[in-house]
Amino acid sequence: MRNVRIVAGAAAVVAALAVTGCSSDSGGGKKDRGSDSGSSSSADGGSTGGSSGSAGSVKDTEGIWSATSGGQPVVLVVGGKQASLSTGDGHLCSGTVSDGAAPTFVLKCADGSTDRTTGKVESNDGKSMQVSWDGGKTDAFTKSEDGKLPTGLPSGLPTG
């Protein structure tokens, strides 16, 4: 439970940074179409982005995105060319998103996890976005409304 609170609190901090438009240098990657591994989205959609079936651009990835994988929440926050990902099972990753044939996320996880370190946007219609990760996972994200974190996540950082 403590890890979930840390992840949710960290996601809130990163969300605040993303909304203010902080950015950094971009990373790179290759295009590789993945298959869906049973992930499903868990939040309501937003209103801007690329066309259906296309991967869009880095600008189209900006915002707060959420999905569910293995019964755990996955939150991806993108602002400018910075990205942060947190999962309900305690992973917290941060890095960059870059343009190319498709936007690519290059993240480093604090705990050394490699499940979601390099991911390609396979499709993005502005409300939903599918990302295939080199670790074998595919997440179907839904954009949060009005830049708010999804409901039902724990809030507050632990005090001890």
C-alpha cells in the first residue's frame, strides 16, 4: 500500500510539472508494431490529438493518460518532451518522448524495471493511445479529462 501511495504522489508531482510545460532533450527509438496483451483503459477520454489509427506527434501525447494492466493502474504523464510513468505495483519511471516515424518513450525506472522503458505509440486519436513497450507489454491508455489524475488512486505521500 505504501508503494501505491508513493507512486500516486509522484504521479501528481509529475502531472503538475507536465501541465506547466517543462521539457528536456529527446531520446530515440525504432518502430515496431506490438500486439495487445490484455491491457485496458481505465479513465475517461480527453479532446485533442492525432487522427484515428495514426501515431500522431509528441504534441499529441501531452497530457495525463491512464490504463489498467494486470489489475493495476498505469499512469503516463507527458509534458513537452518529458514523460513519467507510474504503476500500481510500485514502478516509477521517467524520461523523454521523441518524434520519429512515431512518438517514442525512453524511460528509466527507479527500481531498475525494464517492463516499460522503451515504448512506441502505435495509435493515438486524442482520446485513446496505444503504446507497445519493448518489454513485451502493450497499454491501451485513455486521456484524462481536464488534465486531472484518474479517480480511485490513493493520494498523499507517506510521512514516515
